Amino acid sequence: MDISVELTLTPLHDNFEPPIVDFIKKLRDSGLKILENPLSTQIFGNYDEVMRLLTDEIKEAFENTEHVLLYMKIVKSDRSGYEPHF
């Protein structure tokens, strides 16, 4: 089963960029399809692969950052090819 996940990592301190950059680089190294924009990062792939990656990388991000929020949306299907029809 394929899924699409949208993530927004938000460290709650002044030096917020390094944890975000580190998190995104690790997601990129996964071999899964990753799309980025200024507000979020999307991951597309097999449910088990994506969730295994997220479990490890979210845990690491939380361990390395004192105060942090993670917003996550999960859709059951690969929406990577979505194009608006309007």
C-alpha cells in the first residue's frame, strides 16, 4: 500500500534552521521520493518503508532538539503525480 506524507518540522528556538536542514537531508538519503517546498516536505512510497524511515528520523530529530513540533498529514495513496485540473 502506498502513502503520501506531508511533514513540517518546527523547532521552537531562535536557531531553528540546522535541525530542519539535518532532518530533510536524512529524508533525502532514504531513496524514497521526496518533494520539498518552503513550508513542508512530502514523502511518497510504500507504507512500511515510509513509516520505518519516519519512526527513526522523527525520534532522532526529537532527541537532538530540545523543543520541537512536527506536523504530519498522511494520505492513503501516492499523490506525487497530482496536478490541479483547474
